[in-house]
Amino acid sequence: MMHATHPLATGLTDELEQQLARHFAQHTLTLEHGAQAVRIIGQGTAIVLLHGIGSGAASWLQVALQLGAHAKVVAWDAPGYGDSAPLPQAQPKAEDYARRLGQTLDALEIDQCVLVGHSLGALTAAAFARAQPSRVARVVLISPARGYGACEHALQRSQVRHRRLQALEQLGIAQMAEQRSTYMLSPRPSAQALAWVRWNMSRLNPGGYRQAVELLCDDDLLRHGPLSMPCEVHCGEADSITAPQDCLSLAKALCAPFNLIPDAGHASPIEQPLLVAGRLAHALQQTQTGTAQ
């Protein structure tokens, strides 16, 4: 079924798409289970960016352009997203995504990095940091999704799985992008931010999205904590998906400092890229100087 392109998307993403192609181009790695797509800019200390369930590597574009002068910035399309091969498991855990991340870093010859997880990407970040702590100097979680794998979340787990998979089957990716984009942002986002969220969401692959739904429903970020390296948590002050209070609770459980991102909803790397880049630049500086927090 064909869906009309939302008028906001027309023209508003042209410049961003051009910047993506010129400055944050895709590289395709060949790994054990197939292709793995990444975007890279800059040199120096590696900072690795993991996107959320409704997004992709391109969502980090404006953040990466700011950080590229200070570091080697790597953003992946998670398994099953973009041109990245899906995981072989039908119901993957965070460890399965973390294993693919380790293979990706091996292929890029990255021995250690600052690891950033946004939303569902936080689960992979935490799992990788626990599995290979020597390779992670610092973890930064932005609007982290805890997941619904804990026993006390059984009812929510069933509801979330049903709601997300039903939406996928009934609406399809294009219409999901039309309907869900506004929930990712603050009440008064810019037209370009809304268009870029929609652009990224409209490029989801159904199979990869289904696997990510299983990760969200069956895993629990706190299962991978506490972490042995410095960790910090940030959240958009207007985030209605992973609410500030929930992110604060996660931060306390991880013994991590917590900060709000003003004038931002869930997709803060798109809505407030300069602020997010500033937070990540500070995390890089702390890593380079050996500051604990």
C-alpha cells in the first residue's frame, strides 16, 4: 500500500541528506553473519553511537558533525537496520547485539571507545560494557530504555509486544513513521527536526524492527549492571517515551549522574544536537583526562 509523503518531509531533509552523503558516509563491513553498515567521521579517540528502535545511524548526523573535529565518530545501523544483516536469532538478547558490536569494533580496529546508547541502544551499550569492559572507557546513556524483561513487567511486556507488532502489521513502516514521529519530540519541535525523525523512521526494515521489539520486551538493562567504568545518564526534559523520572531511577540504580536536556523530547540527538554534542564532547574530555565523573 502506498502512502503519501508528508509535506513537512519535502525539501526539509534535502540539506541533511547532502551532508550525510558528503561528511558522514556509509561504510559496509563484511562480518561473520553478513554485512554491517556504519557511518564514520573524524580521527582520534573513538566514540561509538548506538541508535534507538525507531531510528538509524543517520539520526546522529548533526551530533557527529560537531564531534568529528575532536574524535573518531562511529555510528552503526543496528543488526537488521539499514544495510546491516539481521541477527541469526529470532528473539535476540542484548548480548547478541553486543557480540555483533564487538565484531564491528574488531573490523574497525577500535580497541577502546566511549560508548553511547540512545533509547534501545542503551541495552546493547550496557551489555557490551559488561561483556568487554576493557574496551569501554565510559558509557553515556541518552533516554535509555530499560526494557520489559523483569518479572514485574510481565503485563507491560505482553501489551508492548502486541501493540508494536500489531502496528507494524496493520500500518506498515511508512504509516508508522507518519503517526509516531511527533511522539519522539517535544511539544514544539522545529519542522526540520520532525521531518528528520520521520525520514529516519521511514527507513526501518520490518524484520530488524521485529527483532528489536523482542529485545525491548524480553531484556532488562539492569540485568547488565552495575558497570565497572564511569557511566552517565541524560534525558530530554520533555521525553514522553522514557520519562525523566524513569531515566533518573535507572541512573540511581547504575550509580550514575543524571542530567536533563532542555527543550528536547525522546529524540534529543535530532532535536538538540548541539546540546547533545556538547555533553558527549565533555564525556570525551573526561575520558582523555582520566576524570572519573
